[in-house]
Amino acid sequence: MDDAATLALSGRPVTVASFGEFRTAARDLIVRRIPPESVQWAGQDGGGDLLSGALPATAAQTPETPSDPPPLPRSLTVSARLLEMLQSAACYSAPDRWAFLYRVLWRWSRGEHEVISMADEDGARLHHMVKAVRHEEHDMHAYLRFRERPADAGAPRFVAWFEPAHDVLPQVSQHFARRMGRTSWMIATPEATVLWDGQSLHTGAAVAKSAADFEDHGEAMWLTYYRSIFNPARLNADIMHGHIRQRFWKNLPEAAVVPHMVSQAGAGARKVGQLDTVGMRRGTTIPISSDKAAPERQQPTSLDDCRRCDLWQHATQAVAGQGARSAKIMLVGEQPGDQEDLAGKPFVGPAGELLDRAMDEAGLDRKTVYVTNAVKHFKWEPRGKRRLHKTPAQKEVMACHYWLEAELEQVAPDVIVALGSTALKSILQTGSATMKDYMGEPFEHEGRIVVVTYHPAYALRVPDHESRQAAFKAIVDALKTAQRLAQG
């Protein structure tokens, strides 16, 4: 009989410090038919099964009677699911965890596979332990705060303090090792410490007693940022405390400023914080005569601050016009495309390349003209991993005309080239305008001459070669016409 069985049968506890040691000892005990009530388990800290004791050697060696269950197998095989649950439950902090896990294994080895069912008493406790451990891992991922050390302090660069309710430090340290790359860090708990040197993990004894043992020189900046994003108008203190359990608050740096901000919200900051967002709320449009209407809201002064329609919410940035500020010719397209949205400049994608070719053929230097769009934000819809262009609605075109008017006033061009139907509708401020009524015939509008032609994207989309060539030629002819009209 080996040492593990000898310890169990002689009244001394079987001491284990990890799931690996438990697994080895439990497998040997089960193969030797040592029942749970004959084993006393002890953890590394001295804790163990407080209810069961070791029986004398004769108790485990008594011959089986006919009413006894069939003999146990000489080897033990468990399902992958049970092994995973046992490994997770082994992290649960309980004085009798090893004894309980051994009882589960014992029952499984005797064919009682319902031991992993929620309907079984032991199975229900096993599921509870697994769930509690996984919740603790999640909480440690969410509420552990790394503090940056001074540059001259050496490794590790970041340190953190956490007080886990269960023994989840090994799993969590693996998570942060994957997330933080080669940056060195250390996580300290009341029981142990893990150090990551950028290549491997090192486990050791506890080196700190509380979060106060670590100083963070960047914490003041974090608290300033936290105060700036705090919205008192949306404060719900009960939900906030419900989402973060009380034991985590004491180690969170923002916990030092939350009580003051909550008291300010109750003292009037809630009303002030609401003013900036109330204008963004959607409501029902009610027809009303102009003489009874309220004064118009103050208009945005910067294109980046524009909220006149909802397109800004899904665009990377607003794309303003670009070109000579005193240009005689202004080219107006529809809206930015995918590449324009990312670059922040108009006509830099495939349509922009075709427009450049047309301008070269027309003898028009792009540096001498002003290029812009009727709508300043990219409207798109997802198609797999791509963002596909979606035509702006008329209400979005009308909302963005505010910025086109500002550009027309600032640049003061003599000739406007409307590239496509959307640009034409924006210039004329009507949704009923069609290109076929204006193509090939320049006309005057509000003191300027307007030339209408296809959008370069149309020349890229048409299916056959002849149609593409015809569309490209129409764009070149319109640019030549605009240049001739601008010259007098």
C-alpha cells in the first residue's frame, strides 16, 4: 500500500496543496477502494474536512458482504466535463473542499453519474462552487486596477492589489499575461503574489498587506478623467452599487471621489448635467406656424460638433471641403465614401481618382478649385466586414445644407459643378429636382452658374464599357464647360 493510503488509514490527514496533488492522491485512493468517510483531507493552510475523521485500518479492509455494491475498477476514468468542473471547484475556498471533491469522484467511480446533475444534492453544490469561482474570475478581470510605478523604480512596471474570495489568482494571471504582452507587472493578494517579467510567470508568497502599499503617480490623471466623464443627470446610485459589490469599492481609486460626485448630483448638478444632452433626444414632430414657433436653437460653430442629423453617430469624422479658398469653381459631390471617412478628406478614394483623371483631361488643376460634398458624414450599411455606401435621405441633405451655404459664402465661386442628383437637390433645396432636366444646360441659381453632370462613382458602377466611357466623357465636358464659364 502506498503512502497516500497509509496516511489515510493511520489516522493522519492526506495533505494536498493543489488540484494536481489532489488528483494524484484521489486516483490512488479510489483504486485502492478507500471510501470518503475513511479519509481526512488537509490543505496547505491546515484546513481540511472538519467533519470526517480517519477510520482504523480494519474498517477499510473488511470483506465486502453480498449486499455491498460491485467491486470498484482498478483504474478511474472521468468525463472531460467532470474533470473541468472539479478543477474549477478546487479553487473554491471552503474548509472541506477536498473531501467534497473526493466524495464526488467516489460516487462517479461507483456509476452514480447523476452526481454532476443540478438535481443531485452533491451536484447542486458542485455547480454552485463552479459558478462562484467563475464569477470571481470575472470580477477580478473587471475590478483589478494596475498602478504604474515610477520609471526609475525598475521592474515590474505595473502593480495591483486584489483580495479574491476564492483561489483564482493562477487563472487570472494567465489572462493578464496574454493581454499585457511583454509589459512587466505584479499582482499581490493577501495569500500569494504573481510576477510577470514579460516572458514567464513567477509565483511567490505575499509581499503586501493592502492597496496602500502601492503608490500610483498617474492616479490623479485617472481621477480627473473619471470626473470629466461622470454625468450626474444619468446617476442611479442604487444600480451603481448593485453592479459593483461592496468589497471591491475600497480598492478602486475612483471610490475616493464617487461619494462627493453623488452628493453634488443630489445638490443640483443633475439639472445642469442634463442641459447638454436634452437637445439630442428624439421626439415627435408637431406642425406649428412660424409666428408661434420657438426661437431657433444656436447653430453649431464647428463641423465636428454638428448634430443636425444622426449621421455623425456612425461616421468616423466629418469631412469638410478642401481646395482654394477663393476658387472660381466649386465641385459638389454627394457624401464622403469609406476612404474619405477614414482620411478626413474629400474625393481620395476610387471616385476621387476618376475625378482627377477627368480634371486632367479637361485641363483643370485641382489646386485651383474647391471640392466638397452636400453631406459631410459618411452614411453606410454593414455588408460582412465592409461598409457599403447608402444614399442620404432628403432630410439629411437638408440638414447639412447649412454647411454648404457656409462654404458658398466663404469661397464665393462663380460656377458650381453638381456631381450627381444629391448635390443638385442640395443646391436647389428641393427633393424633386432630377438630373435629366438640367444635364448639358448650365443655368443660373442665386447669382451663380450651375453645371450638372454625373458623379464619378456612377461612372465606376455602370456595367458596360460603353456606358462608363460615355459617363466619363460627360464629366470631362462638364468640367470644360465650367472652366470656360469661369473664365468669362
